[in-house]
Amino acid sequence: MKVADTIREKLADVKVVDPHCHVRPNSPAADTLADIVLYHHVWIELVSSGMGQYEVTRAGLPHELAAPEMDPAERVRRAIPYLRNIANTTVGTYLRWLLCDLYGLDGELSEANLESALNSVAERAGDPEWIDEVLVRRCGIEHSITVEGGDQPPVSRIHRGVEAGCVNIASGKNSPREMLASYERDFGREISSSADLREYIRRYVGQLPAGIRFLGIWTLPSLTEDRASDDDVDATLRKVREGESLTAAETGGYSYFTITALLDVLRETPVRTIQLICGAEVLPPHRSITHWDPSCCGAVARIAGDYEDFHFNLSSAADHYTQDLGILAKHIPNISVAGYWWHTLYPFYIRKSVETRIDMVPMNKIIAFFSDAYHIEWCHPKLKMVKQIWAEVLTERVGRGWLTTAAAEELIEKAFYENPMRLYLS
């Protein structure tokens, strides 16, 4: 059998663990065609291409953030004229693959086949076998870990993680004063000192759901290795309360303080996997940009060194971090790398990440994929693209003599299944 065939067959057969998604734990499939077609990655490209901000959602936000308050079929109908504008993009390709492979849609979505597509999605949504059909039989995904909550227990194969909402005092969408106010509402009283902040974090950890598989942290680019003292944090909180602007050093120092305070409390719990994502900032109303700062990786390295009893699994939306994260995982035992987040889930950047990681990161510290999907159907096209690129990269490397076929097969097994199983589910 040719090397390319061997590698493609291994990728087709390998079981997969998806360690980061946003699917509803007890209802992970799409309810309507609008759930699929207006996924926020598609929606933002349609808006960028000329569709009105409020054309398919009354709030002017993706439906993942606010109820659209519009009929699902009408929302898709209004989007159809703009879909041609994104036929060239990777997201447009993903959407075409999804509708063709999972629902048998012939050609591009249009007025002519809209009714058929609406009915196909509605029919599958009511099929109790659809979850396993998509996850297991189409994708080979045995386990998915979602960061979404809910009162009902997760369905089979879906596990829970949590994104920490208490570590940053600034974002592109909310001012420091607004963020502090939201923390105080959760806390039930004023947070005016580092001692208050530590108590708030302790209470936050105490309210985490039982059995979570990881805690996620969205790291600000300004995260600094200059460790903020209690007095520094007290001064930052005073400035926030008085409505004064913060410097990058102050927001970064605050993040360093809260992340380490969080880890201190987590030491009293079973949670030992920290999923850390960086390289993106969301500006109002929902316009994400890449955001990079050279201080961030140094801070992460020092945190990992101080908390060697935790494992830090890293991913980035900014290509600027591709080498940086690879070097961190190469040199630091409790750091690994995962997937291609947000603005790096495109073929050029996926390939660059795969090549970089194979070059420098031990194979037991690479996780090949996470979907970041809000409905399971979106796992399919993303995983399809990732596997195609892995096949190309590994075939080329074996052909050049840089890698043996046996090592390529072992790497596939570890990166898609064994490593995420060990870090997240064992």
C-alpha cells in the first residue's frame, strides 16, 4: 500500500476526542437550518460582505449571543443573496461541505433548494440517532467537551468544561468598570481590595459544577510577567472604581494576579487541566481581531513553572504565536498545544501549525483538533479539513525521509485520540 493511502486510512479510522466546543450539553444538534447557516463564523463574513447588521437578527448580534427573535426560515432566506460573496472563503467551503455531506444538498444553498434544506435539517433534528450519526459515524468523535452550561445532564459522549469568567478586568466589549460591576453582582458585594478579589475567586471556584474536565482561561495579550502585588491590585481596583483608564501593564498585572489566585484555590479541587487560549480580542458589536503581545508567552511560561502540578493546554487565534506556543510546549513539561482556534482555523495556518508542532513538540503533547462548534454538525467540515491537511503534511514528510510511516501512524493516534483522552478524560 502506498504511504499516502496508509496515512489516509489511518486518519479515516482514528477515534477522535474534541476537547473544546460550545454545543448544548443535552441538545447538541442543530434545531433549524438557521442554526447551521448563521453560525457566527458565517454570520460575520456575511455582514462584512454587505449584509446588514440587523438583517437576520434583531439584536444585531450572532444568535449564539442573543436570541434573533425572527423566524428561522426567514433568516436563512434573507442571508441567501450574500452567500455567494463567501463562496471563496474557507468558512464558505465548510458550509458547502456540511450541507452536501450531511444533508445531501446538491450545489449551493439557494431559493430553489431552500425548502428541501429546511425540511432535511428539521427531520434530522427530531431523529434520536442523529447525534451518534454525526459524531461517531461521520466524524469518529467518541467524546466532546463543551464549555456551555445547563441544568439538564449532558447526553452520552458530551462532557463539561468551564471557561473561567473571573480573570480579566478589561475586554474589547466591556470597560473595566463594567466588568468589575458584573463580578460584584455575582459576588453580592463590593470588590475593593486584593483580599476581596481572592475571596470572590474562592467563592467562584466553590460554585463550579462537579466533574468538570477542565477550566478554560481566555488570556489577554497584555498578560505580563511583572507580577502584580496586593498593593498594585488595590491601586488598580481604585482606578477602575473611579473610572480612570488602565495601562496595559495594569490590566496584564491584574490578570496575572487573578490567574495565580485561581490556581491557588483550584489546588484544593480535582481540576488539574487548564485550557488556555490567547490571541483574540472581540470589539463591539461582535468583531473579533487578532491581538498579540510579546509579554504574554513569558508570563505563561512563568505561571506554568510556578504551578507544575497543573497541565496547561494552549491554543491561539493569532498566527504570531505559532512558534511561541510550540517552543513553550517543547521546553516546558506541563505545557502542550491544541487545535487551531478561531482565526487560525484556515488551511494555510492549520498547515503551518501542524508543521511547526511536528518539528519541535514531542508527539505526546500535540492535540490535533478541537471544533469550537456550537452545534455538532459543524464538527464535520472542520475535522474534514484538518484531516486532509494532516494527510498532506505526513505524506510529504514520510516521502522525504523525515518521518517513518510507523511514526506517522503513531502520531495520528496520539494527536487525535490518546493525548486528549489522557489530558481531559482520564
